[in-house]
Amino acid sequence: MTRTHTLLQVTVEGGATATTVAALVTFLVATALAVLVTYRFLQGYVRSRSKPVLRLAVGMFLLAPAPMFIRLLAGNVLAVAPPVRVVSTATAEAAGLLVILGVIYRGDR
């Protein structure tokens, strides 16, 4: 069973259109919030010129917005295999966590 919502150009296979639209809206809101938090870290860096704040911004970007953009782009390219998409997003998230942990445990050095 395939339904198409022409206004949003969303094609749903085997599920309710409302569920798909809700999932898409949730994903977009989460992406926007992740970008906003990263932007606020960058604003803090510009004000303070503190290297740890810049590292936190990079870590935050790698932890949330980057994997979301990877999922969005790789999910729409048929040439990208699902395992590659999963490994690339997990690698970005792990790198973000490592950067943030480095800031926490290393401090101003």
C-alpha cells in the first residue's frame, strides 16, 4: 500500500501518512535545535575567544547536527549502503563525544 501526500511530497509505504509526517517534523525540529545549540556555542567562542568553548562547539556539531545531516543526505542517495550510513553516523557521534570528553578532562590546556 503506497500513499502520496502531494503538498509535502512524502511517499509512505505500508504506514500511515500522519506517522510519517510526524516523524519527519520531529527529525527537522531536532536538527534545527541541534544547529541552534551549536550556533550558541560558536557565539560564546566569538565573545570569549576560549579554545575549550570552540572545541565544545566542534564536539556538539559532530555529536548531533553532523550525524543528522549524514542521515538526511545518505538516506536519499541510493548508492550509499545502509551499513556505510550507520558506520558514518556512529563515527561522527563517537568523535563528537571524544571531543567533548577531551574538553571536560583536559580543560584549558
